[in-house]
Amino acid sequence: MDYKFDERGIPPKIREALEQLSESIPEGGTKAAKVNPVSAADASASIGAEYNQAEVQAIATLANANKAAINALISALTTAGLMEA
């Protein structure tokens, strides 16, 4: 096969995609705010054959922590101008 590369060794189609991506990034290299990782325990580690109140609570705690992290990511990306509100 005949491959065409630019002076940096990047195939033209990939170079074009990278240029389009770079045009969508705001000037000044704005970074999104830091979002803390979810620290809730993995709910699947403690689930038995039948659910008990503690297991259900662990699942709810993990779901709530995931929701908070997702909302923080959305907020950080929107504030940084990397995502529309």
C-alpha cells in the first residue's frame, strides 16, 4: 500500500482530524476544574444471595457518589468552556 505522510509522519486524515479537534479547544489552554474520584466502596463486593439493608445502602451510597461525580464533571467541563450547558 502507498501511504502518504506529512513532514511529521502523520497520515493526512489523522492530521485533519487533529486540526479540527484543536480548533474546538478554547484559546489559552483552559483546563476544567479538578473532579475528585468516587471514593464509595464497590457495592458488588458485599452483596449476598439475598439483599439486606446494609447492602442496599451500599448500593445507594455508590449511586449517589457516582451522580455527584458526574454532575461535577459536567459543571467543570461547562465552566471551562469545553462543553455546552
